[in-house]
Amino acid sequence: MKSITINGSKRESVGKKSTKALRNAGQVPCVLYGGDQAVHFSANELAFSKLVYTPNAHTVVIALDGGETFEAVLQDIQFHPVTDKILHIDFYQLFKDKEIAMDIPVAYSGNSKGVLNGGNLRKNRRKLRVKAIPANLPDTIEVDITPLKIGSKLYLSELSTDAYRFLHSDNTVVCQVKRSRVSVVDTEDDDETTEASETTEATKE
């Protein structure tokens, strides 16, 4: 998984006055959890643009003054209700041998036969939550919609992998092709219907 480096400074004071002063200076107060003790730091608000304002998933390298570095993932973020400015961010520290849960975006590919015949592709899941050690976290979860016909559904059980595990039930619908007013019956279905009709007629005779 791709990583983004955030350069920050440790916070000596975590009171309301110092927090307000940081925000007025264009800094975002942050906390890193998951280690022996919480680490309070701040970083320039612009440093978070590629991490926050993107549909992609990233891990983070937090580089602090003095040479300390931590690998982490974004855990929680607070925005101002009016201005949408970032008010506070929580991070969770990563360890190479410890699994972490994370929401991963779904990347759809292929040409569905059902869609080509006028069906509508419904993407039930834009992201899926997985759990894995950091080295096995994927950038995206690839989903090939090519086999889907009108009325078909793709279930999470069809995306099983040894690299990570999904934190959803196996019968979770990832996507499906719904019939529309302009859709036509798939060719294979036409052939099956015709064959069935011919068999029926022959039986009557």
C-alpha cells in the first residue's frame, strides 16, 4: 500500500488555549494511539490534503522533529461543522506483525454482458473493510464484473484471498446488474429459452 509522509512537531501543551493557537496558525492538532503511550503532535493543514481529500487508502509515516518516525493509519478525523476545516486527527500506530482493520476502496473493471445488454450496474460497495498485517494491505480490491449478466449478483465470498480477510459476512452483495426498461435478455438466456420451448413442443407432438 502506498504511504504518505506527514512532517510534524510534538506538542508540549494539549490545553484548549494551545490547541486554538495551533489552529489559528494553520496547524492541525493530532494524536497517535496504539503504542506504549499516546503521542501528541501537530502538522500543517496542507500536509493532509493527499491523505484526507482522496478516495484512495494510504498508510502514513509520521516524521517528527528530532528524528522520531512512526508508521500509522488515519483512525478518526473531525471537521468544523461550518467551514469544513480539519479540527483534529487521530492516528493508530502500525506494527509489522500486528493486524490492522482498514477500509479499502473497490476498483471495478471489465465489461459486463448484462450492462452491454442495457442492464444497470449497481455498486453496492464502494469500500470494503479488511484486516491484515500492514504488508498485506491492498491499495484497492479488484472486482471483475465481466461474468455478470442481468439479474446476477457478485457476493463477497467470490473475492476470498489468503492475503487479508474481509470483515463482512460472505453473503454481502458487492455489486449486481439490475434490469432496466431498455435491457434485453442475454443471448445465452435466449438460446436456453428457445431450446426449452422446442423441447416442450416436441413433447406435445
